[in-house]
Amino acid sequence: MASLIPLRLGALNFIRTDCQKTPLLTMNNPAFTAFTALALKAVGVVMIVSSLVDYIILAIPPQGLGADGLPGWLVNLTGQISDRGIIPMIGIVLIVGGFWIADSAGAGGGDRVSAFDLRFLSFVLAGLLGLMFLLAIPLHLVNLQRTRNEAIQQIDQSVNVAETQIESQSEQLNQLLQDETRISELDRAIASGQFAGPQLEQLQNIRQQIDQLRADPALLDNQIEEARTQLRERRQQAESRARGTAIKTAIRTTVNCGLLTVGYFLIAGLGLRSLAGAGGGRRMAMK
């Protein structure tokens, strides 16, 4: 048993020595470091460019959009942009991480940082995006208020139309109850035998309703009041849903835009400060 210990120690030393001699298995390999840094930068650029293209396409209004539909479209636009707002931030972080890996391995671009440096452009973009999301908050709230008011106005208009129809039907029924000629024509049509099936059943139901309304004049008023009560309940429910949806949308989009604003401003401020200081020895060379 004791003779096996030196063999095991020798095998471990051989494996450790072999790993140290294999450059592909170590993180200090310059080729691996350069590839990792380049891959992070490339993915970051792709994410940023694709997001900006997506923002531009979303910002193009659809054909036939009038002034009435503009607030609703802007509300939808702000929500979609805020939902996608984290993607450029991840791209910027990947670019910065790629430069950090390259600088840590001593494969950076030197001490001079130009105005066209990818890091500098990324931090400037972060500041612009932070400003965009900051301005989007009050714009979104204003447009959301307008869309909510328009939705409530449409609900009121539909309820008014329904109430007008109820009033018209009520007048027609009152006229029918007092028109003996039309009632006699209805009785003759039922007794003539010209109608059968559903048509005859419909005429008989109308005649039965006339008899009921004549026997109880308050029945018509009760039916009209019941219909009005249902309309008022539906209007209250529709207005409550419209207000609830507006509140949820306002909270969700405002919180998203607020967090994105803070995040982008922090990245822009700290990033530009780090480039300006550059560890105490790097200086900006604006070209």
C-alpha cells in the first residue's frame, strides 16, 4: 500500500505539469482571451444595432393613423420600447466586458482613447437612451390620460345611443297600445291562417305582450327602468375597467422607464468618468 503513494503523487505531478504545458486549457492563453473579448464586443454590437433598428421601425406610425388614434399608438409605442429597453443595456455591458478582458490580458489598444472608440460611443449612447426613457415617462402619462378619457367618452356615447333607442321603443309601444286599428290588423293576421310556425308564434307573443301591458300600465315603465339600470351598471363596469387598465399600464411603463433611466445614466456617468480618468494614466485624445 505504501508503494502506491509515490505512484499516485507522480501521476498527479505529471497531470499538473501537462496542464501547465497545454496553453488551450488555461485562461491566460492570449488566443483564447482575444477571442473572448472579440466575441463579447461582437455580440454587444449586434444587440445594440438590432435594438436601434427595432426602435426605428416601431417609431414609424401606421398608415391611416389619424389624430384620434395618435395617443393610443404612442402609449403602445412607449410600452413596447420600455419592454425592449434592457437589450441595449446588455449589449453595452458586453462591449465593456470585452474591453475589460482585453485590457486585463494586456491586449488593449493602448493608453489613448479616441472619440470614435467603441466604449466612448457606447457610453454616449447610454446617456442618450437614459434621456429618452426619462422623457418617455411624462409623455406616456399624458397620452395615457388622453386615451382613458377617449375610452370613457366612447362608453358614454354608446350608453346614450342605447338610452335613445330605449326611449324610441317605449314611444312606439305606447303608440301601438293606443292604436286600435293596428291591433285589429294584428288579430286578423293571426286568425287568417296565412302565418305558421315561428312567424305565427312571434305574432302571438306580440299580442300577448299588448294584453299584459294594457292590463298593467306600470309594467312598461318597470321594463324601461330595468333596461336603464342595466345600461348604467354596464357603463360603470366599462369605465372601471378602463381606469384600472390605465393605472396598471401607467405603473408598469413608468417603473420600467424609471429603472432604465437610472441604469443608463449610471453606465454613462461611470463609464465616461472611467475613460476620462483611465486609471490615472490614460488621457482622452479627441480626434
